[in-house]
Amino acid sequence: MRRVAGLIAYDGTEFRGFQVQRQAPTIQGALEDALADLTGESCRVSGAGRTDTGVHARGQVIAVELAWRHSLPALREAWNQRLPASILIHRLAEAPQGFHPRFSAAERTYRYTMWAPAAGREGGRRFPLLDRFALVLPRRPDLDAMNRAAGLLVGTHDFATFGQAPQGENTVRCIVSLCGEWVNESLPALEPFVLERLVLTITANAFLRRMARNLAASLLAIGLGEWQAEDMAAALRAKDRSRSAPPLPPNGLVLERVQYTEFNDLFAAHS
């Protein structure tokens, strides 16, 4: 038996999240089904982040123990051939002793993408080529106000207002960085709806369920003038789920990368 780690990406639109469920398509289920078809054995795949229904990933990390006598490039190619087109294994490496994709992780980074009208332009609500991976806003938010409020969230806090613990009662998490920026990209061909891309990036040691989407929604409420910074501070102190803005849709959220302290160069020289 070999323990193998993998770096994968996926379009989560058609899946009920990462974690396997009965009678529902999931990323973990698709990975395990493909391996079973390849090896004839049932293999349990673990992941660094249990992304929710409809959430995507560029840098999800997985691990699996399996019987495989050939090279890792051969495993990657054969595994990818059996996966749906919406899931891709980028790299594989021998998993070091003691490595676990979730419990060994030091930080995780998510990004939420929005398209908003350029200054002085009209806004729309739906654009078929954007809707799968971003939220389209009908008006332009105040990014400076959002970033000022984001500063209140950086550090170690009880984020019970903004998410549910995946297990147990501990809702304390540490946000390392949280900020939004206008990316130098626009879509002027959609006249009169010239759009610009806004990306909200959040890095934390770990996340509660829906925490990233709830935080993004609450910051957006500030950017649109529906909340003030004081409302964010009060919501954080309340430790009450009802005090969060409703979560943004999952289609704009991507698990960008998972960082490790001891194993950070795991995939550097592998397939």
C-alpha cells in the first residue's frame, strides 16, 4: 500500500460539495468511484477543505492510501481519464509520514469573485458567461468601506455569527488576512454594461461552515451601504448566527490554496 497526496481543481457547480453523501454527486465520491474503477478496490480519499455545494477549487489537497505498482504520472493519467471533466488532478506526490491534508494544514485561502459596473455605468444582474464562477452586482460597492470593516475581522475571534463548527462547539478561528481589490480586468464588450472584477481574498487557519460566504456577504452589505462598520463589529460580538447577512451564492467562491508549514513543498518536484 502507498499513501499518495494530490493537488486537484474542480468546478463544483454540479456537486453537493466535497464530502461524500448518499445518493448525491460529490467531489470525494467522484474521486473514489474513479479509483475503484481503476484499481478494483474501495479507497477512502480525504481532503483539506470540505467545500460546500457549488463551491469550486483551484488548490484542494487530497490524500489516499492505495495499492499501485506503477509511477505516479501513470496514476495521475489513469485517474484523470476516469474522472468527469469538471475534476482534474494536477499533481501527485508520495505523502510523507504523518501527513494529513486537513489536519496538517496551517492556512487555507478562499477567494470570492464579483463583477460590478464600472464607475458611472449601468449594472446588470445576469451574464451567462460569468454567472457560473462569479456574482454579478447591479451596482458598484464602496471597496474602501469594505476593507476598513474587514480590518475588524483580522485576528483570532469567535466567529459563531458567521458560521457553524463542522464538529464540536469550537467556533474560534484566526483570520490571517482579509481584503478586497479591483483586479485590472474589465468587460467593455457588454455595452452598456461595462463590468470590472472585484476579488475578496480571505486566509485563515481554518473555516467554519459557510464562514467565507457569510463574511463576504456582510462585507458586501457594508460596501452597498446596507450596513455600517459598527454593524459588523456588533455582529461579531453577538456570536449569533441570525446577525450575519445571508450567505452569498456559492458560485463565486473558490478554494484557492492550502498552505502547510512542514509539507509546503510537497508537490514541488512531482507529477
